[in-house]
Amino acid sequence: MKKLVLIGGGHSHAIALKQWGINPLSDVKLTLITNVIKTPYSGMLPGYIAGFYSFDQCHINLQSLAQFSQAQFVLDQAINLDLENNIVICKNQASIPFDLLSIDIGSTPTTVTIPGATQYTIPLKPISEFLQYWHQLIDEIQQNYQQKIRLAIVGGGAGGVELAFNIHSRLTQIYQQANQPLNNIELHLIYQGKRLLADRPISLSQKVENLLRNRQIKLHFNETVSQIDQSQNQGKKIHCQSGFTLECDRIFWVTQASASPWVKKTELATDEKGFILVNHYLQSISHPQVFAAGDIATMVNNPRPKAGVFAVRQGQPLLNNLKRSLQDQPLKPFIPQQEFLILIGTGDQKAIASKGKLNLGSSSLLWRWKDYIDQKFMKQFPC
Ligand SMILES: Cc1cc2nc3c(=O)[nH]c(=O)nc-3n(C[C@H](O)[C@H](O)[C@H](O)COP(=O)(O)OP(=O)(O)OC[C@H]3O[C@@H](n4cnc5c(N)ncnc54)[C@H](O)[C@@H]3O)c2cc1C
């Protein structure tokens, strides 16, 4: 019996597992190695932070999904690969052999090069850890409303922007319910570029910036964080290359995506950031027995931004090629689309839509559309 092993329950693997469960291959043993039981769906995560969704509404239960797909469920963290003997090395359990391997483990924000960033900031990924800090912060605020809370978000891409809108929204709700002054909330967004969402049209950046400013969120552009340390009053102090400094209580780190360091230790061909290089079959360019999808994969001939929308789109073609490979059939290429729609939730049950040069909103109608798409996506998975 051939062994197909999936590492990580990211968006592509969630779809592959679901489709495998509907139409499995006999004589193949499927195994999922995942370091979490419930994995977040990125489209609804900001809405969870704003308090619009429950935890279960925006998390895919990988254990139930594995059961549906009749896959062996291994709760562990992959930490290396032996590619000569085709073995996955895990943190806690015995090594897991494979004939065919697929990796969909996402990415993490880059912190390594900035002194103090690892020690004093809260990276958005792994999201499970980020959410623990977030819940802890909410508890602290609810125990001491009178105290001013100063938060900073570092990063001005779609993740940083959505986080700013939705953190602000949740804290505003909490302070309003407790009849506390909203000026106790101080939220900063620090970004090294000239404008937010720099890979999108300037009209979208301006719209988003105006909305953030209307909510008294302080924007700091052209600021490159060079160091973070502890301030005298137990807070954290951000130092930027320009000489600008900012004291705050929590720093959320949402900068450019980087790859998990263990991937670089394997013999897989990677790009300069450590992402696995794959061809248009989503197959490693160095090891044909390994496939990769989602943020961790970089398609050599069709590179695209690290976004959930591509991870979702890769799910079905990935599964098709895994099946073809197991059956010794020719693989089929997958070319991702060039332009893609983003729907940015603005924290007030409204959303902005952007595709190519066009952008619309923010509007309640777009939020309802986004909500419909996201809930429909989640409904396909077992609870
Ligand atoms: C706040 C925020 C909002 C975002 N909003 C959007 C959006 O609206 N639209 C959009 O397109 N993108 C969005 N993104 C980007 C999106 O989150 C990612 O591109 C997407 O999650 C990548 O999916 P993935 O399948 O690569 O991996 P992920 O969804 O990150 O999943 C990887 C899984 O692998 C597991 N894993 C990791 N390492 C290991 C290991 N060693 N062993 C076993 N398991 C492991 C993880 O726990 C996780 O379950 C957002 C990101 C953030 C931070």
C-alpha cells in the first residue's frame, strides 16, 4: 500500500482532504501531520478578532476532517525530512515514512533580523499563539478599564491593515459597553513604505488610510523598525531608523511572510527566503516525491503574493496531481490567476473590495457578500 503524507492542515490541504474523503484512492494510506487540531481560516480571522464570529466558526477542525477522509491523524510538528529514505521527522513521535509527501505549513512574519523583535513582539503567526495573547489582552483590559492601552501594529500589508481595523473595533465595543472613554485606546500602525497596501492602486491606499485616520488610528509611514527594547515603565519601546521612537504596551508583528526555518535544513530547493520552489505541477523542483502548496510554496514560473486566496485555489489541482503521481499518470499544470480580488473587512461589518485598478466600498453590502463567501467556504468542512 502506498503512503501519502500531508504535513500541515493549511487551506490547500483542507480542500485536498475534503475532496479525498469524497473520492479516495484505494490502496493508499493517507496521513495528516498537524501541530494543531483546529486551524484558522484566514478570511474570517479578522472578523473573529472584532467579535463577529465564534472561534469554531472560523476554525477548521482537522481531526474531524481527517476522520471524514479516513486519514491517520498525527498531532505533532514536523521538524525535518530525510529525503534519501523518504521519512518525515517529527518533534515528539516516531518518524513517519512516505512514498509521496505534500507540505502546506503556511508562513510566519519575518522578525529574525531586528534586535528585540522576537523577544518583545507578538507575531501574527502561529495564529493559535497570537490568539492566546489576544485573549489575555482582552482579559487584562476588562479587569482594568481605567488604564490607557497603547498598541502598535508593525506592517502595512493587507494583514496589518485588517488587524488594525478589527482590533480597534473590538476595543471600541469593549470600552463603549463599559462606559469608558475611547481615548483610553491608542493604536499605532507603523509601516516602512510610503503608503499602505503598496502592491495595490494608490486610490485604495488613500481610502484605507482615511478610514483608519477617522478612527484615530495613528499612521507612521517611512518608518523602519531597527530595534525593540523594554521601556522604563515596563512597556516596550520601538526604535526606528529615522530616530522616531514609540512606547507601547503590546506590539503586533505583521510584516512580510517568511518560511519556517526547518524547511531550509532539508535538502529541498528553496528561494532566498526559504520557501519551497515548486514547478507548475506544485511539485518540488529538486525532489519529485515532494509537493508543496500555500504560502510555503513559491511557484518558480508563476510567483504570486502569499495570500490565502492562492492557497485555497491550489487545493484541488494539488490533490489531482498527488493522485496522478500515485497512479503513475502524467501531471497537469496549474497556472494561478494574475489578478485577484481582496475583500478587506473594516471592522464595522463593512468591507472594501479591490481587484486590479478597481476598488469599491467600504459598504455593508460588500461585507455581507464577504461573509457569505467565507461562511460557504467553512460549511464544506465537518465540525
Ligand atoms: C490577519 C490576517 C488576515 C489575512 N487575511 C487574508 C485575506 O483576507 N485573504 C487572503 O487571501 N489572505 C489573507 N491572509 C493571508 C493568509 O493568512 C495566508 O496566506 C494563508 O493562511 C496561507 O494558507 P496556507 O495554506 O499556506 O497555510 P496556513 O493557513 O497558515 O496553515 C498552515 C497550517 O500548518 C500548520 N503547521 C505549521 N507548521 C507545521 C509543522 N511543522 N508541522 C505540522 N503542522 C504545521 C499550522 O499550524 C497551520 O495549521 C491574512 C493573513 C493575516 C495574518
